[in-house]
Amino acid sequence: MSSNVVAFTTLGRKNAFAVGHFKEDMILGCTYNRAPCNMTSFKLHQSPFYFNCYSFIGGKLETLQENTKTTQSAPGPVSGLSLILNAGKISNRPDTFFTMDGIVKSASGFEIHISELNAYPMPHIEAVSVSTGTYNTIALERNKHINLPPPYGKCMTNKEAKKSFEQITNISLRTSYIHYNRIMCLNSCAARTVYDRCKCLSAEGSHLDAIEKMVPDVPYCADASSENLLRVSNRIKCGIAVVKTAEFISHCNKCPSPCDELTYSPKVSVVKWPARNETLSLLTSLFTDKTHTTAYKSMVSALGIQGLKELDAIYSPRLNSNRSEQARELLSKAHDWAVDNLAYVSIYFDSDSIQYRKQRPSYEMAALFSDLGGALGLYAGISVISITEVFVFWLTLCVSKSRLHKRQ
């Protein structure tokens, strides 16, 4: 169990939001489809693993009307989504945490999860890792998976799958998340089963907020705020034991696969960023209208300056030799801060086309008749011509007998 999960479940959603990254501090720059986008284009999603995550939902852009549908107008990075992100250390939350296998994980960067607009975000399961101090391009290839329904397969339509999901997990899907996928069903089934058996909420479940509304007074399994740590340990052990039982595996494996599913295959390229000589101009452009944010205060504190005006005054082409040394030192500090905290991400579709991956029956009715005809021809010497000749023979015989009968 990572210490992030323990901290999240101990704090609760409201307090976890307060110690997480605010979107004004994390998202310093954003453009989509060649237009600037503001903070209304992002929706909060809380994750026990990463605290505050933000989903790009389009919506109102600064240069577009509120009801404009925000879709990429052309393939390529120019028309895609470009972000400048700030990882800025949060003092109230550990950067280093231990996992169940005893491995220590420590990283500075971001997890980028890509899915359909109305799908439930699951960055802890499937995501692209982005490090600070890098320029990342993520080219997306769209894949349409079309699975076969019964009798060939066990897939369901989106409506049928959502109904089956509610029967398996006993959780009602929210209207804001309309796209079903099997991973969401498996996670939610696990969370519901742990709640039913251990009377606590598993932080790994996809629809924790739905369960929280149903049972608001039930604690998280890893909630360490209780004075009885033995009880916390027993809840965690109970949750781990439940998901290993054959009954759990059999029940949750009933989660159906959708008959029609759209997925994205990312192709990632990474280079170092930003260039040393462009760091100060980059920071000036980023923080001109963000002087009220925590990110801005962190930046000026790291550089040892009072504000952007002092930055411009020190790093000026009209400086004397003594102040040039000060300017070089300032540039070095600014570059180090940018490399430690900032990352550039460009996400776009690489083409207008969609790759279709369609299941087909391995054995169809036409193949059955073909094999039967071949077997009859091989073992009995029967062919289509032979069958036709037999039919014509019996027809001729019947006609001849009829004529003979009439003559008599």
C-alpha cells in the first residue's frame, strides 16, 4: 500500500484536495486547436494515488463560443492539445513512498491518461509517464475494436454492459460517465466486494464516490487516523484476502467486454527542455498574469528575487560586467528550477484515419457446407453434379410412371 493512498484515505477527499495541486498551479499554459484554453476547460478528478488530477473536457475556450464543439480540426501537433505543466513539490505530501513489494518509488513528473471524453479516468492503471525538464510529443492512433456478440463471443452493447455492470457491482453508473469499459467494471466490483465483506472502502475502486454516497460513514480500509492501528491492519489484510478468493474472481470475471470500443495507441517522443538561453523569457511569459499563484511564489523564492520586474532589471542587455555575473547566476538558477519543475506536453492525432480491428467468426456456415461437400465427395464419390443427376433421375422416373399409368 503506497503512502499516497494511506495519506489520501486518512485525509479524506476534501482535505486531500487542499494539499494536492491546484490546477492554476499545475497547468501554467494551454492551447488547443490553435486557441488558448483557460481553467474552465479542465475538470477535477481525485485519485488516491495522485490526489488531484484534471481531465481536459474542452468546453469554453478563450477565443471560442461556449457551445462550440472542441474537436481537433486537423492532424498534427499544431491543432492538438499543448500543455506546460508544473510539478511543484507539495510539502504536505511525501514524494517517496513504499509499495507492498517493498520497492521505494520516487519520481518528479506527471501521468497522462488518454481515454474517451466521458470515460472514467484511471491514471493508476494506464498512463504515459512524463518527466520534468522534457518536451514530450504524444501522437495518438485511434483503434476501433468491434467484438462479436453471441453465439461467437460474450460482448454486449454499451447499454447492456452498463446494465450488467450495475447488477454485478450493485453500483449505479453516474450520468456524467457514460462510456463503459471492462477495467472500470473489474475495479468497481473489487471495491464493492471489499466493502461487503470488510465494511471498509478500498481506495483502488473506480467508483468510490458512488459508494461513499451510499455509505457515507464507512471508513477507508487504509484510514490511519484511527487510534486502533490493529483494526486498520486487519481491514487492509481483509481487503487483500477478499480479492484473492475464487468466489471473488468468479463473480467479477462476469464483467462483460463491450462490442464496440475506441482505444488510443500513443507514440511518445522526448527531448530535453527548456533551452537554457530561453528560460527567463519562458518564465516571464508564463507568470505575467499568474503572480497570485503558489507556483509563482515558489519560482521567485527559488531565484531569490522579489518579482518579474526585478528579473527583467537584472537580466538586461545593458548590464555592466559585475552585473553580468549576477545575470548568469540568475539564468542558471532559473534553468535549474524549470528543469526540476516544468514539462511540455503536446498531444495530437497523427492522422484522420481510424484503424478498425474487427473480430470475425473462425468457422462460418459457408465453410461448414464446403467441408461437408468435400467429405461426401471424398468418401462417397458424391458431388453436386451427382446429386443433380439423382434428382433428375427420380423426376424422370416419376414422370414415366405417371404416363404409363394414364395409358393403362
